Amino acid sequence: MGRAPCCEKMGLKRGPWTPEEDRILINYIQLYGHGNWRALPKQAGLLRCGKSCRLRWINYLRPDIKRGNFTREEEDTIIKLHEMLGNRWSAIAARLPGRTDNEIKNVWHTHLKKRLKQNDSTHCSGTITKQQQRRRGTVHLPDKFNQEESKADPDHHQSLNLSDNYNTTTESEEGTEYRPISPQQCSSDDTTSSVTTSDTTNNNMDMSSSYMKVEPSSNNDDNEFPDMDESFWSEVLSADNSRMGTDLPQVGSNPQLLLANSNLYDSMDFWYNLFTRAEELPELPDI
DNA sequence: AAAGCACGCAACCGCACTCGA
DNA sequence: TTCGAGTGCGGTTGCGTGCTT
């Protein structure tokens, strides 16, 4: 069993990922998939090791990642599963759609262990402090990205499309969050904000991007969209197969079409139709 | 106002496992 | 059967952020 050479020795980059690197990785995987993680960075033109790319994709960039706070139910589930399975984070994650083993591990070490301790000693309600609430709310973008990029390009969210795997605000739109679009967003447990789903041409939807604005306090229909699990992409392809025999073009099986229609894939309506009304799939635009 | 501290999260490390040659 | 490449997984670390003193 050979060990992969250290990234640093190979002259590869380490540390936080930039939005540009994210964009390259997403585009590459959308086009070619990730059959070989070791070869991927070289082929994609990334100065990263395959391991780093894999981790970034699995823990952050996958379209089916559910971001935001863990609900009380999710936390309880984790506690129960941890009782049964121990530190088998990947096994626990498999039962929590949209959550990654890394995320669950972090939550366990930062919140749940303490909560259990508290419960053991005082049987208190497990309420969290203001500070904990704040910290649990969002994934924060390292300042060097947040500040430099918004300074350099106020429309960065639109032009790069990837400035936010993180929630950010711009000076001009105080209070507006940008979040990555995924079908999970539609069933997000985040009750402090909601996604505008009404119209794909709505100004709140940046159609050129995988990211959208989130209005702080509009109505949210938690039940409108289904949750997705690990088989997300295979379901995408499977649903795409339902287009066979119709006039609708196949997309998921054709990387060129997939990329060309990526705008459509970013549309809430599209995902909604894909998973709930496959027989009424919207027609894809011609390339 | 500034330094110290605690917290949370993303990313890294290194071992283990699987699979094909 | 052995060996190496590729990947999965759990533990750990580094760093940004905000609170406390």
C-alpha cells in the first residue's frame, strides 16, 4: 500500500479553497465526473492533491449538501446513532441525508458531547447560549476572501458565481444572504430565512450561478420539496432517463448538455419538476 | 481599546481497506 | 499470493471570529 506523496512536497497548494478553485472543481466534475481523484486535479488544472479535491467535493461542494443548523431532531438522531454505532461518523452520516461525516463529527465534538454532559449532570434543557447560536448559524468565509473580493468586485456573487459557499452580505444589500442552490435548500430547516421559489426569472435568483439570494424573512414552505440522500446524482440521471422517448433532450448523460444547461439545473423549478413531476419536465432550451 | 481566550469549522494527516494486475 | 494505486474514514490541527476581561 503506497502512500500518496505529501501535497507540500509535490509543490501543491494547501489550506482554504478559493472560490475560483471551487468553480474549477465543480465545472470539471460536472463535465467529467470524479472517476479518479488522483488524476483529477492535474486534468482540471488545480494545484491541489486529489485527496484535497475529494474532501472539498464531498464535504462542501456536492449539490446535495444540506447547510445550516442541525435541527433538534437531527441532533437527537446523531446521539441515538452514536450510542448504537460509536464514532462511525460515515455510518451516522448515511442516515442523515445531506449531512457529511465531517460535519457530524464536528457537531458531536462541539455541541452534542457537551449537551450530553449537561444532561447527565443537571438534566437541564440543553439550551444554547447566544454565542453558540450565533456560531452555529452560518459557515463563515475567511475574511481574506470575503473582504478582498467584495471590495474588488461588488457584483462578485454574480460574476464569479462561487464567492459563496459561504453566507455573505454585500454593502449594497445589507441583510441579504447568498447561499448555494441545491434541492436541499428547499427543505432547509433554517427557519430564520427562506428561499424564494416562485419564479426562475425572479430577481432573487441568479440564473447564471449556483448561488442565490436568500431573503431574511419571507414565507417558507418546508414541505414543498423532498429531501435528497446520497443517491442524489444517480436519481438525477434516472429521472433524466425518463426523458427518453420524448422530444426532451437528455442532459445528465451528456456532459456538454449538462454544462450548457447548467443554468436550468440551477433553477428551483427544474429540481422541483425533476423529483416530483418527471412527466412534466420543462423543455430544455436549445444550445 | 486591546489582549487573551474559547469556540466552531474546514482542512489535513495517516492508517485501513478494496480491488485489480 | 503479493503488491501498489486509489479511496474511505476517524482523529487532529490551524485559523478566523467574537466574547470576556
